Amino acid sequence: MKVNLLEIKNLKKSFGTLEVIKGISLNVEEGKVVSIIGPSGSGKSTLLRCATLLETIDSGELIYLGEHATTDIDGKASYAHKAQLKRIQSYFGLVFQNFNLFPHFSVIKNVIDALITVQKKPKDEAMEIGRGLLKKVGLADKEDAYPYQLSGGQQQRVSIARALALNPKILFFDEPTSALDPELTGEILNVIKELAAEKMTMVIVTHEMSFARDVSDHIIFMDNGVIVEEGSPSKVINNPENERTKAFLSRFES
Amino acid sequence: MTWSVMIFKLSEGMLESVKIFTLTLLFSLPLGLFVAFGRMSKNLLLRNFVRLYISIMRGTPLILQLMVIYFGPFYIFNITLSSGYRFYAVIIGFVINYAAYFAEIYRGGIESMPVGQYEAAKVLGYSKAQTFIRIILPQVIKRILPSITNEVITLIKDTALAFAISYAEMFTVAKAIAAAQTNMTAFIIAGIFYYVFNLIVDFIMGWIEKKLSYYR
């Protein structure tokens, strides 16, 4: 049975007079990987920030597991009350382009602090979860290091572990490799591939076309704040129908 | 007056200077944080009120502020206060003056924090208070420590301004001794005392800075 973890209905978002998202609807089913591709300024990162409640949307609906974060009332988005938003917040995790690790916390503390502070888990239980996750991302030996002592790729892996620690039902990635040297992107992509193999539900904004093709169940091509084309990777990346999609992808031919 | 008596008297004065210094820091450092919140408040009335307060504190001499606080109750409201009020006037004057300076330092530190730290905390479910106390404030303290050290060192020397309302701290004592003896000895010893006090504070602040250098 298909279960929609996230439904976005006719989302619109403007910054001042500039309309960045011009009415986008999409569903994310449990266990699926959705990648959002498109040129810079197409609104894909903004869409992700709206979905993760970092930006306030103007109109449309955001529904997580059937719970409304926003309801559309006469074309204006009305947000749910604080307690419900807090609960909805716990359904998803977000991995940032610039990691945004807490520099004053050690690696393990970065991973487990929210478990202890937010979810009120006992420390030894949190430690166990944290160590397991660090092992999973290949950083078991770095738990006492501080973020500045790690490479960009290692920092991003810590931030993935941090997001996973709270056991989200859906994990968002905002260009997770864009701040990394090309030789470091592979280690991040491998971690994401591993998560995909474990049927983690993910929404990934990325510029890595071959990665998106390999890992995704569904690909969305965005341009100018709208979805231009979407479908399976073989359809969108290998056989795009829309001229704009073709033009965009032609730059990635290798 | 023998040397030992002079040094004893100056030490007594020094103790008062240290008292002013300690109490001022004890109250103005936390107060400054609240003033900084007021300065950054979304409430226009509160924000402008705090701005005016900071502007007056920084825009007029501390020595004059001390005078107003000490003599104000009598000249403005015709209230006669006991002689013990002198000490409170000194502490109130120093605390509200230094809180204004600390507030601006805090504000600079808080506003320099990358927005990504707040966003990461928000997505992880931290409340606003948890975000500030666990994530933002520790990093702000590290960032502003050199500026705080500057103010703290200035404060040691500023305690001499309590002289203006005849509070018997070290400078007041030194001046009285120098006038009685008609020579500079007391001033020179007082100078050495201030300098040594400064060295100690400088050492402590350096130690704290080093303690916080475990991350970048």
C-alpha cells in the first residue's frame, strides 16, 4: 500500500515581489527517494526550505503523515498551532549544504545532544545510538574530535548521523555535496546510497545527475519555480521530453 | 606616616576598589545580556527605550552619572539618604553604565552568529531557549571574550571615578595621603597596585580564552 509521508499541494512562495515557487504539488511515498534537479535559482532549495518549515509559505498545503502543517484558507497558508508543528518537525530531518554542525560540540555530542536535550533520552542510550550511527557513516574513531578537525566530507557525514539520530521518517538533503571538493563527494553519495538501500525515505536537491539517476525512484526537474518535468530517472534523465529539461541536461552529458 | 601604615591604608582602599569591580561585573554582565535582548526586541517601544538608555550611558561621562545618582535623590526629589547610600550609588552607577557597554558587545556577538546555527537547531527540534543557551550563547561568549577583557580592564581603572562622590576606594585614599604628605609616594604605590590588579585580571582572562580555544 502506498503511504504518502509528505504531500505538498499548490505551494507558493514569494520573496517581496519575486515569486520563487509558483504553485508546486508533489507527493513523497514511504521508502522512496525523490531527487529535485534544476538550474540555480529555479527554486529547488527554497522548496526544500519551505517543506522543512525554515521558510514561511504564502499559500498551499504541507501535509506530513496526514497531519497538516499548513492549511489553505482562501488562498493563504495558515500554519498549525505550535505543538502540532513541533510534532511534525520530528517527522523529518535535514542535511544542509554547509553542514551547520555545532562547532563547540564534539562529534558525538553533535550527534546525540538533540536526543538528550529534545527527546529526553537517557545519556547512555543516546550514546549507544550515536556510536552506532558514527560507525554507520564510517567515523567511529572520530567521536571525540571537533568539527574543525574534520574534512568537509567527514563533517557532512557527521551531520547525516546527527539527522538520523532523531530517527526521522523522511530525510531532506539540500545540495549535500555542493560545498565539497569533487574527490569528497563520493563518500557522501555512498552514505546516501546505503540509506536508499535501507528504504529510507529521502528528498534530495542535487546537481549530481548521475547520482540522482542511480539513487532515485522519482526525479523532479524544476525551473522558474515550477515543475517542468517529472517521472522515473530513465524517463527524465535519459529521455527528457521537455525542451528546457533537454537543454539543462545537455550540459551534464559525459 | 610609616610605610607600613601607608600600605595598610592603601590596601584598605584597594579592597574597596576590588569590591566595586567584583559587584559591577557580577551584576552588569547578566544585566547586559537582558539589555541586549531589549535592544534587539521586535517591540519598537522597548527597543527605542533601550537604545536611548545605551546612548545616554555611552554618551555622557561616568563621573557625571555617578554624581547624578548620588546627589539626584536630594536635589531632584529632596530625599535625604543615609551615608550608606554612597556605596549603593557607586554600584548602581557602575552597573548601569557597564551593562550598556556589555549589551552592545553581546549584541555584536549574537548578530555575528551564522543563521545556519539557528536553522540546524530548529530542524533538530530545539526550543528557542534551548537554542540560545546550548548553541548560541557558548559560541557568542568565545567570540566576544577579547572585547569583554577590554571592558574589564577599563573597569579596574574606572573604579577610581568613585572618588568623585568621595567613596573611599584606593584612589581617594591615595589622594588624601598624598595631600597630607605633600609628595607622590602614595600615588606611585596606588599605581603599582592598579597595575598588578590588571596583570592578574589579564592572566585570568587569558586563561579563560585558552580554555575556550578547544574549538574554532
